[in-house]
Amino acid sequence: MARAAQLGGLTVAVAWHRARLAERRPQTATARSLVFTVPGWPGHLPGQHVDVRLTADDGYQAVRSYSLAAPADGDRIELGVQAVADGEVSPYLADDLPVGAEVEMRGPLGNWFVWRPEQTEPALLVAGGSGVVPLAAMIRAHRTAGSATAFHLLYSVRTPEDVCYRDVLDAHDPHLDARLLYTRQAPPGAARAPGRITQADLEKPAARLEPDSAVYVCGPTGFVERAADLLVDLGRDPATIRTERFG
Amino acid sequence: MADDIARLDDMAHLDGNALAGPLSEILSVEATTAWWRCPQCARSGTLAQLHVYGPEPGLTARCPGCAHVALRLVREGEYLWLSMGGSSGAFRFRTA
Amino acid sequence: MTSFSPGFRGRARTLADRLPPGQYPTEQFPVLSAGPTPRVDTENWTFTITTESGAAHSWTWAEMMALPQQETTTDIHCVTRWSKFDTPWRGVPLDAFFEDVETAADFVVAHSYGGYTTNLPLEDLLDGKAWIAHTYDGYPLSPEHGGPARLLVPHLYLWKSAKWVRGLRLGHEDEPGFWESVGYHNYGDPWREQRNWGD
């Protein structure tokens, strides 16, 4: 949250932190985990995002939002970046920003698309592609908090090569029921044929929820609209569905 | 103008989560959880749920039900222009 | 008839001359929007010019297509810094609509299906400077680019070329439209880089 400082009568919104790239880890051919050290990082809630600002030599600036992928570790924060073909910023962050170099970061941002350990009802997380990033943060926070709340994850990807955070999904977590669904190509022997998310995919996990359970849907706008509509058709109260669109 | 015009359910919009950063420059409280009631169709919800178009040439936040303009935000160098609603005047804030 | 100086072309105007300050050229045609894309059927489409006295002149799609049509190939400049050269349009010059319109007004507010508005001086629409454009690159103008018809005023930034145009309201006052009322320049001349209010 921005804090305003009085500076000789001019109120200055203290918004941008300096963030140094500490580590880059590949998740897929185009997705990366980027770990930044941000001195003075105030901490954040799972589901929140940051705005990253890059400045070119001629002063041109570009700002993009990226979700936090994990709970804060002191000054170290982890973002999930998916390089978009012809993107102005994401390919640079994914592969070109040198380790040790700095960017500017604003955040943490967004108190609505957030899961808190005090929420004890079972929750359903629905991820479309790179929409898995803030949901991975929720799963990791849920695990770190030792929460016994039931988490259901439905993660839609194109092919098995596009799955991120396998370590998070594969950890033997008795409280996480994670299902993958493939839209283009499924692994050999898969029971479900590749295809977009349908009501049938959501039925079982939705049936395990309580009436005021939260459902978090994140991904490209088209995916979010489709999944949210299917959830409402399944009888979920629209007020319990929290969405974040990545555009 | 929701009247007789069929709308394309536009896939190009974001949502009010995208306003969190820009609004943090002029509001000292978190904005995405702010509650809003549409004066045109009475639908209510959070700022996070608004349909947001932009960020170029500016951010336009609309009612997810009837597309009534809730808020507009334009960045002009050191200034941030904010207009609540589609037809009210705008405030130009000087930001850092 | 003798043709003078066959083959003479003069000094070629470089692309750099055609780029207003602060712009970069693009081969793409980016779509920017402030709201959902309206879907308007040409069967229901009308275009109305309302004068300062309230007199309304309306055209249906068929009536518009019966007016003198023109093709124009022109450069367009968006305030978000992209410029696109030699865009090919077909439409009706505003002069044709204004043939029978009596007005002493100096200003216009163009308004669109979906609620968008933009303001300009009336003289910027006349004398061959503006069209109601319905065809782009030989095809009916697509909804995302403002179809079935948009205002086209290439000498100003493209936000003045109101997509999904529905009518013009003439008046004695210059009333800031959708973007003008939230920080964009009232006139918008790309050659004087009039992007924002203070420019």
C-alpha cells in the first residue's frame, strides 16, 4: 500500500521499491520463477500482485502487473512471469534482465483476490494457464500455515509441457486435491480427452464445497468468463466467486 | 446505452484488480475491496469486479452488468487524472 | 496530348517526414477501447446531424450509401504513439452530409453507439478533411475498428475519429468529450504534439 510522506509541503506517494533480481528458475519453455530481493518489503497476502516498472535509456517506461507466487521470505519475493510472444516486457523479464540488475516494483496490491488462513471453509482454485501463479501462492501459504482446510485445484493447461509449479502440485499434501486438465494434448493414457473446461470438470470439486466457500478463478479473460459462468450454472453463489483476469 | 444495441461480450477487458496500482498513487486505502452500486442498473459489487478497459489510452472501469462508466483514470506524466462516473469532471492529481 | 516530364517524381518524401513528433510507425492496426464493442446492424443503423436549433437530419445505411462515395488513402496517428501509413478507406465525406444542413455553429460533438463522445471544431470536418468511413482495405469495417461506420478525421489524433459513430451535435460551445474530459487535449493536432490538456 502506498504511504504518503510529507516532504516540504509536497505530499509524495512513496510507491516504488527497488527490486534486485536474485534468481531465475525456468518452469516451462516460456515461464519463469523470478526471485527478487526488495529491501523493506512489507510482506504480502497470497493472491496479491505487484506492478513492475522498467525504464529504458531514453526515459521510456513500461509498467506491467505480475502475481506473487509464494509467501514472502523476509526481503525475498517470487513472481511468476510468462513470456508472451511479441510482448514488450515479459520476454525481457523472463530471459534478458540480468541477475543482479534492478527493476522498480510497486506493491503488494489487491486485497480482494486474496485467501487468508482464517477462511476455514474448503476452497476451490481454478487456474487457466499463467493464472496458476496467484493460486500457487495460496497453496503454498495454506501449506506454510499448516492449514487443514480442504483445497481443490483445477488447473487448465494446453499440454503437459506447460505445467508450472510441479513441485507444489506433487508434494504429498493431504489437504490439496489437484487436478490437471489439458486443452490441446493430454498425456498418454489420460482418462479425459483434451478440451476446454466444462461443467463436468467443475462438478466434483464444486460438490465438495460449502455454501460460503470461496472460489478463485484466474487466467485469461476468456477462460475466466467461461469458468465463472459454469460455476454459476452449477449453483455457486456469484458473490463467492473471486476472479482475476490477465487479459 | 444498453438499450437496443446488442453487445459483443468483449474478451479484451480486465477487471478492477488492474486499478490497484494506479489508484495506490492517490488513495491511501486499498481500493479493490471498495463497494460500489451502479446508478444505472443497481447491480452492486466490489471495485475488483468492475470490467476495466485499457490501460491505453486510459483506464475505463465499467459496471459488469450494464457497462455504465464507474471510473476513469488517465496517466499524464507526473499527473494522474481521475473522473468518477462517465460525465462528471475530472481531478488532476500531481503524483510523485 | 504531350505529357510533360514523364517519369519525374521529385524528391521522394521519406517516411520520417510523415511521422509526427513522438510517434513510431507500425504495420499493425492496434485496437484500443474504452468499453465493450457495440454490435450494430446496418439495418438499424442511422446517422443524425442535429443543429444548434435542434433540427435533425438523418440518414439510414441505404441513404448514406446513396451519397457520393470517396476512397482515401491516408496516414493515421494514435495518441498512444503509433502511426500507420497509407491506410485505405472508403466512405462519405462529411461535406456531402452538410450540403443540406443550415448551421451557424462552430463546434461539434460526435457521439457513438456505446456512448463514446469526442469534440471538434466544425471546420475540421469540412472541405475534404473528414469522412464517415465504412470500408477499410476493401472490406466492410470490422466492429473492433469501429464498424459498421466510424468518423475518420486523419489530421487529428485518432481518438477524434469516433468509432461506431451515430451522430453529430452542433453547438456554439466546445464541449469536451470522453477523453478530453479526463486529461486529453481539446483539439489534438499530432504535428504540434497536442496529446494532453497542458500541451
